[in-house]
Amino acid sequence: MKEMYCTEDKKDCINKKEVNNFIAETSNNISKRHNSERVAIVLDAETLKTTTTLEKHGFDSFNILIPNPYIYKKIAKKHLFTYNCTLNTLLNKHIYTKVDVAFFDYCCTFSGNIEVNPKKDILVYFKKKLPDKNSLFAVTFSKRDSKIKEPMNKARKYIMKTAKQYGYKSQLIYKKEYADHGAMFVLVYKIY
Ligand SMILES: C[S@@+](CC[C@H](N)C(=O)[O-])C[C@H]1O[C@@H](n2cnc3c(N)ncnc32)[C@H](O)[C@@H]1O
């Protein structure tokens, strides 16, 4: 498995910084749980930008779970709860606790590829009823999707439908399209 994310190019990415801060601050404002109890699942890179932002806003490092089979050793050196598996395996096999922040910060499109199937990840996350009420669910996708038209609308419809199917309400509270070595979009939902 090969790492696709260019950490060095993205280390000062203003868009990532903005969304990481938004997620961490908003979780502080909406969660009913004590800081030390809040749990996060994040796709993070070697620089641990999402993880460190959550920690700065009160998350306990032990409650931040990072799956990453691509650069497992590099991340595991810095962060205890790093899993040498994909997000899908983590969700299916290792998580039984309620989650306050899920940031599926993908590098791929909503349609995915041979290794990553975002629809399956989103489905299992809601089907297992992992989101706590008053939690945040966020995704990033590349817009260059050759398989479907209007990928952002498709992703939005799918997230709303899947959340509803398993008894959750979802409210889109942050949406941004940006060009950063490729066109991307990010969506953040309040789940309640
Ligand atoms: C976009 S980067 C994360 C950036 C980070 N959140 C930040 O704000 O700087 C996503 C990381 O997760 C990995 N990744 C992507 N899809 C994954 C999946 N389905 N399971 C596990 N890791 C994945 C990528 O290889 C990359 O290292």
C-alpha cells in the first residue's frame, strides 16, 4: 500500500488548518460529554495536524484513533492509538464506543478506488450507530471524479440519507471547495 498524501507540500495548508480548527472548536461547543471522555476517529498524516488541533482543544490523546496502513510506523512512533489497517477495518472490527468527532479526511474521490470505498465507510459508521448525539462528522474528497457527475451533491445526498436511515439527523454546518494541488471539497455535519 502506497502513501498518496504529500505531507511536505501540505504542511502549511491553510484550508486544512481552518477545517481542523473549526471541527475542534465546534466539538467543544456542542458536545455534552466531558473533554476527557470525547472520542475521535481521524484520517491523519505524519504531521498529525488534526490530532494536535483536537488535543489543543481538550481531547485526550488516548481517545484519538488513527487508522493508517500506509505510514503506520511513522505515525505510531508519535501516537499511541494508531492502527495498521484501513478506516473500514477499524470501523468494522475495533470500534464499539460512541464517537464525538469523525474526520474522514480522504485523499480520494467520493467514488473511491480499489483500496478505499468511502460509501462503505460512511455506511458502517452510521449502521453501527457509532456517532454520539451532538457529534461531528466530516469528510474531504477530491473533486476530480471521473465516475460520477456533481460529486459534492452526491456525497451530500448519501451522507444525509445514510444518517437518516439509522436514526440520526444531520445538519451541514461547514462546506468549502478549494484548490490545493488538486480541487477538493470538505463537508462538516452536526449529527444529532
Ligand atoms: C489527507 S491526509 C490527512 C491530513 C490531516 N488530517 C491534516 O489535517 O493534515 C489522509 C491520510 O490518511 C490516509 N488514508 C486515506 N484513506 C485512508 C483509509 N481509508 N484508511 C486509512 N488511512 C487512509 C492517507 O494515506 C493519508 O496519510
